[in-house]
Amino acid sequence: MTRYFPHAPVLHGDTGRGVPVARRALPVLAAAAIFLVGGACHAAEPLSNVQDEPGYFTATIPAPDATKYLPPPPQAGTVRQETDDKAFTSTRAQVGSQRWALATSDADLHENALLHSFSCAAGFVIDTAHAPRLTALIHKMDVSEIPDMRASKDYWHRARPFVGNKERICTENDRAHLATSGSYPSGHTMLGWSTALVLAELLPDRATEILQRGRVFGESRIVCGVHWESDVQAGYMLGTAEVTTMHASPAFQADMAGARAELDALRRKAPHPKAATCANENSAATHSPL
């Protein structure tokens, strides 16, 4: 998935195939430049101009087949499905709460929003304007991860928890689009967790906080009501497998080195994130729906 690019054809639905999109991705650095200069349109769900081109980092080193190493999604009547049902039902009480607001914010996969969501965990504000190398790295990771995630969603095509009922979700404007895309595994969780893994490696002294935030980012999909608990757990596994594969790429290693130097310089001058935002994220971490 490329996050959000202005003036590009869009695709809603957790990277499902609901709306026609451009057949070719913008070149990575040009896309990042467009994002930084033009700004992004506002929407909660991921938009993509990437179809099924080979992934950037995984073009020559393909990732493992997720349909083989992930467990199948729970079946009706099983203990695992009962657990999923309970998580969905119990989190409907979060509607309108601060945790609901955080889940809504976490649904936004603009690159700037995603990076900013890890600011409290990093201890300083991270954004696309001041971290272009990191932004380009995340973009390339998106392009690399999407094909495997889409193949998994298409393989199982699991219905989302809100399908067939009128329970609230935190991105109501995307309800119709999401209802047509597979729920298992969670693409948002994959992207959030893979970002957390990379940031933890780039900022090892903040690894605990960053990985905790990555876990909360995935849990937001449960609170939001758009994914089952098991979708999110599979998303963590998928993100881990994708990042592990990318490490075999010399291009990935080079981009990591550039992003590390950039963050080392940024943390010396970047402002601190808002205390209220960090307090809300810390509360979410200590009140897990899992």
C-alpha cells in the first residue's frame, strides 16, 4: 500500500479491491515528494495506487506464503470465534470514549498520521516534513507488503465483524467499502506493526515504548469494530514476516541506515509530543481489549 497521495485514483477498504486504481505505482521518491509538497487528502481508510506489481524490497526475495504459515481464521462455533465475538461485543461500549477517538485516529494511514502516531513512543515528534528518508522507507515497505496481504485477504475473504448487524464502527463513512473487503488478516495492523518493528530498530533505546504503541495500533482495529481479534493477531504475524524478509534486501539495509541518521539528528531538535495525547495512548496500552 502506498499511503495517501493527492490527485491519485483511490481505493478504499483496508487495501481491498473495491474501486478501480491506477495500474502502476508512482516512483518511490517522486511519490514521497508529491506527498510532502502537495499534502494529503483526508480520509480514514487506506488509499492505494498500487495493484499487483512485485514489491519493492521483495521483488527478488519474495516473502513467505502467508496462506501457509498463518492459521486459518476461526470457524463458527469454535472457542476462537467465541473469543472474537466477545471482543467485538465488549468494545462496542467504547463508542464515544477517548479510546474510540484514538482508534479513529489510528485508522488514518496517511504517512504523516502514521509516523506522528509513534511520536509519544519515540519521545519526539516525527513527521514527513522533517523525516523524508524515513517517509520514503515506509512507502517502499508499503509497496513490498501489500501483495502478500492482499493475497491472504483474497484467499480467506472473511467477513468483517460489523457485517450483518448495525453496530457502530469508528469509520462509518467507509462501512460500505470495508464490507466488501476481506477481514483476515488485518492490513492496518500489518502496516502499524511493521512500522513499529522498524522504528524500534532505528531507535533501540525506545524499543519498548514503540513496540507497545505498535500493539495498541493493531488493537485499535478491534475497538474500531472493523476487525476481529484474530485478524489483528494475524496482522502482527504478517508484519513480522514481511519485515524479516525485507532485511535480506541490501536496498532495505541502505535505506535503514539513512533513516537512522535522519532520526538521530531529528531527535535533538524536534519538539515533544502533547502530554494529553501521550496519556491517552498510555491508558490504551494498559487497557487492552485482548
